Amino acid sequence: MRKLIIITTILLSAATLRAQGSKELINNHWTFSLGDASSMMGDFSHGTEYFTHFAKAATSRHSKSPTDPAFDDSSWQRVSLPHDWVVDLPYSAVASHSHGYKCIGWKYPGNSVGWYRKHLTVPAEDKGKQVWIEFEGIFRDSEVFCNGFYLGHERSGYSSFFYDLTPYIDYGGDNVITVRCNASTEEGWYYEGAGIYRNVWLHKAGPVMLEPYSLNLNCEDPVNAPEFRCILANESLDPAKVSSRIRFFDAEGNEVKSLDRKWSPWDPYLYTVRLELLYDGMLSYEYSCRYGVRDIVFSSSEGLSINGKPFKVKGANMHLDHAGVGVGVPDELWRYRILKLKEYGFNAIRSSHNPASPAMLDLCDELGMLVIDENREIGVNREQWSQLKNMIDRDRNHPCVFLWSIGNEEWAVEGSAKGLEIARRMNGFVHGLDPTRPSTYGCSRNITA
């Protein structure tokens, strides 16, 4: 099943048709500075230009804000990602207790806006490639720019998102990625930190690439007919020239034609999946991930079974932060936490109260830890649908995820007809996106009307 989405960017040279895609972690060599939520002039004059970035493209030079490529960030702090600037802030007895009494939020406008910049070189020989940037999570209310051009805005601190850099890149020259995030408003009632607290990736592709988060291996025939969507670099390209091949490799690296060994918490066996997209017979983009096959059945009389064996869930709720590093948790600390939970007898984690990080899910796949992946905000408006869909599309190929949670303890709607209708709609939406898993809700009282 293939649906092609045509996006016009730039024309391709013949050399591009031989280009192979890549994915690069770009967590190092960022600069950081606090801004100011109380004053636009104090916030590096961002938004004070006559034509703002909402009015005209690439007008940052008029305000000389950090979105201008010529802005001098030499005095800014050098940081590597993941980064949480709240860890270094002072404490106050009048600060938000949910956020650890740290001086962050609306009471502290001088601490609640953060600016990040990264200088990025894209080789001249990459001209003609599609270039995308992926942010796994920014807390929160982020705006992203490339070479002074506004790319987009993500309000939630827990959604992952992509931006197409292709039209804005100076190939062979210096490119500046600028991120502004505003943590004045809390999303949760627990420590949330602030900043680019998850990984950032740079993706490159030839004329055809995989639409972000569109690969679905939990379909009827993932080995022979995986579901996915493609993006073509421009409208002059012929969709009929797009082809694909999918290959599976066992844990020893041998290519296999069938996925006979099952994944389970007691035997977390993973295959490597390699999806290759070709244009006119030439490799354009390659996407790899690990994948496990398992049978999970919920029964009102028999309970939960995994691969035909009864299984009792011994779960823990786990927030996203860790002592000493805040929410900027390195992968090895996730490994340490998961292994400790297993040592204490746990076999499942509920990602309280937001979608889990991709790094955590990768490790739960590897280590055999089940996960309830939890949506942050309950509701049925367009923004809330988008956040819920983003979580499911991104995480549905993880064998560790065995339940979706639509939300947690929404007192204003629990026990009401409104709440019941919202929950029904959300459950229907979840099952339409992923009919292979049940959904749940962290209810603190009777939800029936």
C-alpha cells in the first residue's frame, strides 16, 4: 500500500539520483542563552522588527535577533544535547512545587525563555538532496528558524516533529538553526524542565524519502507489503518511477525471509528492518529500525497472555526526569533506570504522563520491558488530535508498547457525560490509527455519566 505525497522544493541534478540517504545525530556544538519573556526588547529584540517573521519571510535582520544568521552568539554558553537549563536555576519557596521549587514559569520571566543556535555545514555535493531536521522533543512552545526563515511552531513539549530545510540551505556554506522555546506555562504537575531535552537528527535523501513516522509494520503483511508514504522532492518527478524493497535481518545480521522468532519480556528478540526507497532504480533513501513480532491478547476471563503464555503485569509509573540531570536524560541513564526496575521485579512502565522518549522505547524493546505509552492532553480538538496521532504514528512499531493511554486524571470531565463522550471519541480515534492494541485511561473516579 503506497500513497505518494508530492512536495515541491528544488530541481534535482543527475548526481542527486545516485545519492543515498543518511541520518545524523547533531546533538553537539549548540550555543544557548536565556531570553526574557517579559520584554521583547529584552528578548534580544525578537519580534520588534517592522515586518515580523509572521508578516514577511526572513526579516530577522531588522531586529538583529538570534534568528538572523549574522547574530553574534560567541558569548553564549556551549552546550550538548539533551539539555535542560532548569537544572542550573536557583530554588525558591514561592516557586512551583510541582516543578521542584525551581525558579521557572510565569513568575520568573527572565528564566523562562531559552534560545539555542547551531551552525551547520551541508557539503556542496549535497546540493539537490532533500534535507530535514527532526526534534524528538523541546519543552516547550518552540519556534524554529533556518538561516532566518521561520520553519514552524510546536506548542507541546512532548511531541516530536520534522521540518524541511531543503529550500533554505546554503550548500557548502554556514547554515544557522535557531530555536526559541518558552517554558512560562506548565503542561504537567510534575518536574518538566525546559529546553531541547531530547535528540536532534539531520536527515538527507535523494528524490524520494519516507514521510516521517509513516511506516507501519503492524499491518497485515509487514514482510511483503509494509504500509508507508513517500515524499517526492518536486512535482516534475514521476511517481511511477518510485519503487521500494524491504529486508529483514536477524540478531546476527543474517538476512531472513520470515520472522519466526517472537519478542517477549523474557526473550526480547529483535530483527532489524531496512526499508530502501529507489527512484528510477537508484537508491534514494534508506530507513532502518529494530522490530519484534509478538502476540498479545487481553481476555476478560483469562487476563493478559503474550505469545500464548499467561502474563501478569507488574508495572511502575515513571516520569521523564532523573535526579541530577533533570529531563535531559542521556541514553545510558535510561538503560540504568530500566535495568534497576527489572532488578526490583517490574516488567512494565507507564510513561507518566506524556509520550515516552524514542530512546527509552528503543531500550525497552531491547531489554524486554513493556510500556503503556501515554498521551499528554485529553481532548478532541485539532491540536489534541494531532498530538495523539503523533504519538501513535511515531511509536507503533515498538514491540514493547502494549497499551495506549489516552490521558490521566482529568477531574473536570471524569464522572460526566462530557467526559464519557470525549473518552469514546478518543478511543475510537486510537483504534482507527492502531487496531492492534487496546487503549486505557488513568481514571481517578467513576467516568460513567
